Amino acid sequence: MNPDIHIRLAQPIDTSAIAVLATQVWLHTYATTGITPDVAEYVIAELTPQKYQEILKDPASRVFVAEQGDNLIGFAVVKCGCPCPCGTGSAAELQTLYVQEHFLRAGVGKSLLRATEIWVREQSNTALWLTVNAQSARAIAFYQHLGYAKVGTTYFVLGEGRHENHLLVGPAAMSGTSPQANAP
């Protein structure tokens, strides 16, 4: 990773930059055919500084940011106490891991993911689980390379549309078991 990139816990002052970065990455991922009314409504309602302020106040959640100098280039949101829907025993969800496209392949995502994994192990000694857009081959390959395995399928519902997501579980925390044992 570039030594100029720093990972730290988010602060309330970061929420506007987090919301803008979330909007940019989310649109790039999900609005591949343009901006529909459903897409616009989702972004306006969900990717707001106020929503990220609420997350920062949640004692079960942490937001990690990656920055280069004074510029936010990525962030991750993790929450403990969220059981994996596939019954794997994992109870911590990586809710978001977004890196600005200009910084992909620079180790930012891996550093953010590792920071969340460390925090989760300290909090609950459990593996991390997440969902990833089934159309995002790059993201799927990233997680698989870091030991995450598919354990199921879920859907992100936006208006009348359903977007397939893979449900992945990371390496087991301190138990020595492999998530592949739970794969279908």
C-alpha cells in the first residue's frame, strides 16, 4: 500500500465527504444504465451526511476512512450484532466498503477490510460477512483473494427491481474453521 494512505476511524466532520464518495461509488456500481427515478430517490434518501452521522452514533458500528493527505479516498462501515442470514454463525456485517475508482488496486480496500476485521475480532471474535453485487466481478475476485467464500445469494431491492448479490463470509476468527465448509 502507498505509505501516503492512512486508515483511521471516521469523525463527524467526515460525514459530508463520506456521503459524496458513497454516492459516486454507488452510482458507478448500480446506475450502469443511467439514473432512474428509483436510483435518484435512493441516493437522495440513503446516502446522506445525516445517515452517516447516525451510523457514527451507533455503538455497534464503526466507520473507517482511508485518506491521502486531507482527501478521503475510501471508507468501510462494519456493524456487530448482525447475524449472517445463511446461518454461518458470523455476527458482524461489512455493510459498505467503497474506494474511489482512482485509488483501486492501491491497497486501500485491503487496508480498510483488514481494519474492520481486526475491530470485529476484538469485539466479537467472529468472521465478517457481507454482500456484493453479483455483476461486480472485480469486487468478487477481491474478496475471494482475501479468503472470503460465497455462502448464499440475496437481493438488493430498488423499486420494482431486484439486484442479485452474493453473500460472502470471511475467514473464521480464531476458530480455525474455513467458511468453505458452509458453502452450498
